[in-house]
Amino acid sequence: MPFQARGAWRYPQCGTEDPMRSTALRDGLCKLNGIDAEAYLRHELTHIADQPVNQIDELLPWNVAAQLELRV
């Protein structure tokens, strides 16, 4: 079995080997839902620590779009 590095540097990548891909995915989902990607990321980072694991889907862009300022 080949060596696989593990550590904190992998977590921000959301399970993908390419962090730019996950960033583009998040930004695309925000655009589809009409919200600002920066506002969504700020909301996600401030609320994720208090969110129970079984309710993490409540932080997805289409679920928080009504709470965030809509894009003009």
C-alpha cells in the first residue's frame, strides 16, 4: 500500500485532491442559488462549529440562500 500523507492540510480541500476544484464548485453553487460566494463562506465558517453533524445539510447554499443577502 503506498504512503498517503494525512493531516490538517487536507481538510480544507473538502475531500478532493484539487482545492481549486472544490472552490470552483462552491462558487458555482452560490452563483446558481443567487448568493455571494464570499458572504456564503463567511456564513458557513461562523456557523459550522455550532451545527450538529446530522444537520450539516442546513449549511448548503440552497438552504441558506434566504438568510443571505441576494446578489444584485
